[in-house]
Amino acid sequence: MTMNRKLSSVFLLLLLFSDIYSVCDNKNGLFSVNATVHYNKAYRGFKVNSNFNLLENYTTIDVYQANVIDLCEGTIKNFPFLESLSMININLTKIQPHAFKNVPQLKILSLAVNKLSQIINGSFNNIPSLEIIYLSKNEISDIQQSAFQGMPNLREVHLDRNKITQLNANIFRGSPQIHIIDFKFNIIKYISRDSFEDLRPQHKKSMTIFLNKNNIEEVYDLNFNFKNPVNFHLEGNHIQQISTILHNLKEGSRLYLNNNKISCVPDDVVEYLTKTSKELYILNNPITCECLNRTDYLLESISR
């Protein structure tokens, strides 16, 4: 009886963990793909139908027809010259930890227009050279903490047109070169104070954060623990008030609040803007006539 209980417990654990990317759904998904390949930028690309693993000598691979449900551990392995990999619209639903191995030159990865619902820790392990990643137009609703951790050369992350509802902290910890983060066209309602607390850029470029076309109603005080100016895009949301977020941005930053529901700019914000190099954009908001008149009067008073 004890042995049967132990076997039942083991079986139950296997069932529970099988959904956490422990089983490969289609090991043979890349045995036959249609792709456009390049030896290098100086050579014109050409189309091939091949086993993906036989394309190891190319610098650019653009897979445009395949049925790859699952990138299992070691699926993309031993591509010493590969610099750019595109696998768009191939029915991809999972990326398991350590799916990429020995791709030392890979700089650009596009997995856009697929069916990914989650980005788990370790999805992009072993790609320290990666600079740009496109995950646009998937079905992503969950990004685990540290999903992009320890990627020393990562510059751009594109997660637009997904189903993300909130931003977790510590997503980008250990990615010091990042300067473009794109979350536009999601369904984000809430931005926590520590959503970008983990950003520690070691460059002098402006940080550009796209959160336009979401469902954001209010932006709380955000922790930006860096000296870089920020181009903060919040156009096309449901924001009604200009919070103190402007004060938390570094000098030279730009806050875009066009096409929201702002009816007035508070006097203290107007006065603050006359003393700073920060810029505020509020086109196409329902600003009241009373507010406009008061702002004009305040600006005249300040200029005297």
C-alpha cells in the first residue's frame, strides 16, 4: 500500500510539472522548414527547404513556413555564425529554458506573430550576445520576474500587441544596455511603483518606454533609479490627471500624454515646467476653456 501511494504521488507530480515545460511537444518540428538564408550581408539571400539543423553555416535565417509548437531544450543548438534568426508565424506556443545553446553571434531574434502566452525564466539563457528581441503580436499575458535577466548586450525588447495586464518588477534586472522597451497595444491597467526599479542602464542614451494604447487610468510615482532622460509614451490611455510622475523623470525627459482624458493641467505643473528642461505633451485631451484661461494667466504672471 505504501509503495502504491508513493507511485501515485510521483505520478501526480509528473502531471503537475509536465505543464511547466518539462515535456517537449514536438521534437521534430524543425525537421522541414521553408526559409530565406544569407551567408552574410554581402550575399543575396535565397530560399531553401531543409532540415533547420543543416543551416548552421548561415548568418541570417528567416523561417517563413514551419510548424514548431515548442522550442525545447537545445532546439536551436550549434549555430556558430548565426547573427539574425526570424521565426514568425510558425504556431509557436512555448519556449523552454535553455532552448538556445551555442549561438555565440546571435544578435537579433524575432518570434513575433506566434501563440506564446508566457515568458518564463531561462527562456533566453545562453544568448549573451542578443541585442534585439521581437515578441510582438503573440498572446503573452505573463512575464516572469527576471525573464530577461543577465543579458549584458540586450538593447531593445518589443512586447507590443500582446495580452499583458500588468508590469511585474525585476523583469530586466541585469540588462545594462537596454534603452527601448515596447509594451504598446496591450491591456495594461496598472503600473506599480517598482515596475522599472530594476533598470540600471550603463549607457548615456535616453530610455524610451512605450506604454501607449493600453488601459492605464492612473500612473503612480515611479522609481527610476538612473540618471538617463526618459521618453515616456503614455498616449491613448484613460489617464485623467497628471500625477507627480513628471517630477520623478530626469532632466531632458519627455512625457507624452496625448489622447487621454485630461481636463486640466494643475498650476504647480505649469509652474514646474517653466523651471525645467523636461517636456510635456498633452495634445487631443479635453482641456476645459477655464483651465486654458487660467494657464495663460499663470504663464503671463510668471513671465513678468
